[in-house]
Amino acid sequence: MDFQIHGVVSKTIFYVFTFLSILGTIYGSALPVNSSSGVQINSNSVLVALLDSHYTELSELVEKALLLQTLEEAVGKHNITIFAPRNEALERDLDPEFERFLLEPGNIKSLQKLLMFHIIPSRIGSSEWPSSSVNESTRHHTLSTHEHLNLFTNKDSTKKVDLAAVIHPDAVIRPDGIIHGIERLLIPRSVQEDFNSRRSLRAISAVIPEGAPEIDPRTNRLKKPIAPVPAGSPPALPIEDAIAPGPSLAPAPAPGPGGPRHHFDGHSQVKDFIQTLLHYGGYNEMADILVNLTSLATEMGKLVSEGYVITVLAPNDEAMSRLTTDQLSEPGAPEQIMYYHIIPEYQTEESMYNAVRRFGKVKYDTLRLPHKVVAQEADGSVKFGNGDESAYLFDPDIFTDGRISVQGIDGVLFPPDEKENQPKPETEKTVQSTGSKISVKPRRGKLLEVTCGVLWAVGQDSHFTDCQ
């Protein structure tokens, strides 16, 4: 009997070990294989759905920003909510300069912050949105550090995420997350500041030009380098020598600032201030003359690229409409009018007002040589010109970027009449009080004086009345 009991126990132990080994094999094959990030993403994940969805532009940016591993780790810890902009918002509605900034390799951190700003580390369905009747918003942390998103509902029942409207709520629903379609791209403040600071530095800052080495032909040795000029220092030539006399005679740009280093991008700055005039409103005629009727915009861009600074006194549309056809029909008249409104120095409304308050009248040089524009204080503002040809500064600092200053005025300025400065003729003219007849006192001719002198020597001058 002992032998039989021992045999039963041995069989039982054998069956138990066999069952455990089979069970371990089944569970071992069912367990996920760890990826390099330590998290396994299955085919039903919201990340896979995003890559396979019609939000192709967003998925491409996620891949370019190298965020797949980071998002896999986030999904492994908690559910996520993704706000996906429509493709048109990233293809056509995005500023080309901002898009170029995001796609540059050196700005991958800004691109990552921008994309992580669209993801909330929690599951928020459309039914969990704050209702419009409550009239409140909920603030949620995003995967972008120190950035938040506000969710609220308008009175017309439109769900909003900050400034973007939700156009496809619950577009994709998965066990580990939800995707909502929104109308536009969300830009965090930190990325906007990165773009603005980098753009202003590129447009304004200067780099010392480095010229090619020169060889002295007499000694066959390298010439000693000239002392470097501090970055941003004014040009050596006066601005009068740098002005092109006309489009056909315009010289080629200098090799320094016009080179590949882009020391001063004058053309971009002139383009910015002309766009500012158009957006400001009331200065369309001025912008049209600078761009279409003349080549002044190109010349101003060259001057700024060379390192010069200018102040533009811009007449508004009402003032430009008072110009007559005769004033604009003469060859070169629009250019001469505009040259008189450009001051070759950087002035703001505050600096000009302080100058006229301190000195009374201030004369500023213009690009229309040799004329100067007179400024004085009047009615708490700055008045340019004298008499009927005067204009007041009433739209101050329309555009100021450190190189170009634009001040709006309410009139078109003209230089004083050149005839007033001409000297009087040597011939004396007297007007009789009884009429308008002018009598001119003639000057005796040199030949008559010599003839009378000869006749007087021989005693015959009395026979000629002209010698009396």
C-alpha cells in the first residue's frame, strides 16, 4: 500500500510541473517585448492612430522633432489628449518665416515645445468640456514645461482651446487617448519670444566684415591690416555720396554689408516699414510712390544695408491728394518730393520734440540737397516748414526699428522758393509814380569814353553832344 501511495504522489507532482511549464510558456508568449524606450505600444494606441490619421502635417512634424520616444513614454504613464490642427493651418495659414524658423535644425527645441503644447497628459473627452452656461474655463497642464491650455465653451456652444476652435471633437478615440481636431496652430509664448528675439537680432545686429588679404606689389608681402571698425558704427562716407543719382546710374552694392553674412538686411527692413504703412492705414499713396512710381524703396534698402539710418516724414493720403498734376508731372518730381521728406539721421517723436522745445527751431538735413527742413514746437507737437507749406507731426513712431524711423505728418512739404535767395540784378530800375513805365539808367560804353577822350585832346569834343 505504501508503494501505491508513493506512486500516486509522484504522478501528481509530475502533472503539476508539466502544467506550470505550459502555463509559463503561454504567459511568456503573451507578454509584450520591451522596446528600447522600455514601453511597448500596441496597434490600438492613440500614437499609431495619429500617424495613420489624416492629420499628416502634424504627424510629419512629430517625426521631424524626434518626439516619438518621448510620447511613447508619456502614453505608458497616463492617457493623453492631442489637439491636432488641420492640414491647411500648417500648409497655407502658417507664416513662411515662422515655418522656416521651426524647421531649422538649430531650433528643434522650439519645435518640440510647440508640439508638446498641443498635448495634455490626461484624457479629456468632448463631454467633459466646461459648459457655456457656467461661463468658466478650465486650465490644464501640457507636456510643454510651464505652459497651460484653457478649455472653455462660447455662448454659441463652440468648444475652444485658447484661441482655436474645436472643429472635430473626438475625432479619434483610443483606450490610451483622444484626438480632437482644431482649426489653427497653437503657439506658446516661449516659442513666440524665441522667434521674435532671433528675428530682431538677425535684422539689426552687425558683424565686422572680414576682407580678403591684400599683397603689396612693391614688397610682395601682405599689407598690414587696417584697424577694425566697431560693429554698427556709422559708415565712413556721408550719405550724400552714397545716394544713387538715378536708377540707371545706381552703383553696385558694396561687398561688405551686401555679402553672405547679412550685416544689415536693409531690403527686409524697408519691406517691413512699407507693410506697416499699409496695415496702419491712411498712408497707401506714400507706399505706392515708394514702390511703384519710383525706385526709392530699393535705394533706401541699399542705404540701410550700407549701415545708414534714415527718418521718413510720411504725408498721409489726405495730404497727398492735395498735390496737383503739375507738381507730379515734371520728370523726377515724385523723387524730389520724397527726397525732401527723408532725413539722414534717426529721430523719434520724443527726440524731435525735445530738440524743438530746447532750441526753438531746428534744421534737419534732407536727401534733397542742399535744402533743409525746419522744425519747431507748435501746439504741443512738432511743426515742419513755414506758412502754408507747413505740416504737423500727428502720427508719431509709426515704425521704429533702430535703423528706420517713420513719422506721420498731415501735409506735403516743399523747400523754400529758390528765387528768394537769388541776388538782385546790377542794373538799377526805378518805377515812376505816375505810371508803370520803368526807366533804366544806361551805362556808358567803353568805346564812347575812349572816343570822347581823343576829341577832347584835339579840342573838337564840343561838336559832339554825346561828349558833353
